[in-house]
Amino acid sequence: MRKMIYFVTIIILIFIIIIFLYIENNLLTTTNISLNIKKDLGSFNNYKIVHLSDLHNKSFGKNQINITKKIKEMNPDLIFFTGDLIDSRRNGIKNGIKLLEECSNIAPTYYITGNHEERAEKFIPLYSELNKLNIVLLEDNKTIISKDKYNLNILGLRDRTIQKGKKEIMNTLENMNIDDKNINILLAHRPNMIDSYNKYPIDIVFSGHAHGGQIRIPIIGGLYGPDQGKFPKYDSGFFSVANTKLVVSRGLGNSIFPQRLFNHPEIILVKLINIK
């Protein structure tokens, strides 16, 4: 009888652990951030932006319904995806392509590459599929949204450029002719290069890459971030660095290490506000 009780207890504990680990990897959470931009936003005041990153080809239900339903309920004006749509260590682009396709049906969608796209470029048909979608693929260039004489500049750095280092980043941004009078937003996969990005009049940088530290310790934060090492400084959330605001997504999927802990997949909703 005692052995039976032990056996049942162990089975129950294993079942609880499996459920816990599944929830940690799959329960989508939403983070709301209001950013006070010290410029006249005009028609862009209260503009809502959904920020997604680091899917690594993960699925959230059939045809990504679980995540796209949440995004649709947010009623965003724009959607940004800041790299690692796929995972270079695993085959498959279907889930990533489907997410961007569904996003583009909700709001104008802007996308930049991460290190996994760059690593896998030579042997997967990702770019040919991306070009079929109604999204804006930013590769070291910018696009301008104009409303009632106000301009919102959306700039994107290809991750290949960021990997080349500070000099290449600054040369690329220099060539974009960033006008301080406009509202300037940069999509750049790696948050650790913020000290290069903020040399230019960029109001907000949207990044990912850090996966929230993958495993998070309450109060302390993330354990490890790519390019940042142990206890990364820019792991998750909002940071103000000089005159530039940095928004770092915890991401949606996993890469080398398959399990998140105390670090649920994240959708960020940013609202631009103008408090005088």
C-alpha cells in the first residue's frame, strides 16, 4: 500500500511539472507600456504599436490563432516584428510566415531580420516567402508614415549590419538622413548596441534577442542574454538611455535552450503619448 502511495505521488508530481513547463512556454502575456515622447505627436498621439520578437517558428494554435486573436483585440495601428522569426537550427518557416501573414491582416506590419534569418539565408526560401506577404521588410532603410503634416519615420537595421559592429551601424544610420524634427523609431534586433543607436536622433528603439534572459529570477531578472552574458542589463521591458527610449521584448519562442521559466512568451503593446 505504501509503495502504491509513493508511486501515485510521483506520477502526480511529474504530471504537475509537465503542466507547469508547458504553461511557462505557451501562456501568452501582454505588457502595456506608455511612452511619453517629448515631441509634438500631432495625429500620432495615442498611436498603438504591437511589438513581437523571437518567434523561432513556434506555433500558438492552428494558424497562430491564439496569438493573433490577442493582437486583434488590442486594435493596434502598427505591428513590429524585430527578428528571429525562424530558428536556423531547425527546419521550417511555416509558422513564422503564417504569423506575419495574419498580422498584416490586422495592421500595417514591419519586419527586420535577426541573427537566425541571417544564418539560415543561404539554405531556406524565407525571403521569397516574405516577399509574397503584405509586410514592409526593412533592410538598412526607412519608411515614412505621414498624417496631417506629421511624419513618423520607421527605420530598420538588418542584423547582418549590426554584427559588423559600431562603425557599420553608424554609417548605415548616417545614410538614412534622420531628421530630428520627425518622430523616429528604429527596429534593431540587438538591444546591447543601444549606445550606437542613440548617437542619432532616434526617439524609440524596438529590440528583442535577449529572450528575457530565458530563465528569470523574481526581482533579479534574467539569467543570461546573448551578447550580454550573465544577468543581462537589457533583458526585458523599457529603458531610457540618454535621449532614446529602448523597448526590449522577451520574445515568443526558444532557441538552444528549450524551456522558459518565470518568463512567459510576451506581446508588448506600446502607446505613444504626448504629455506636455
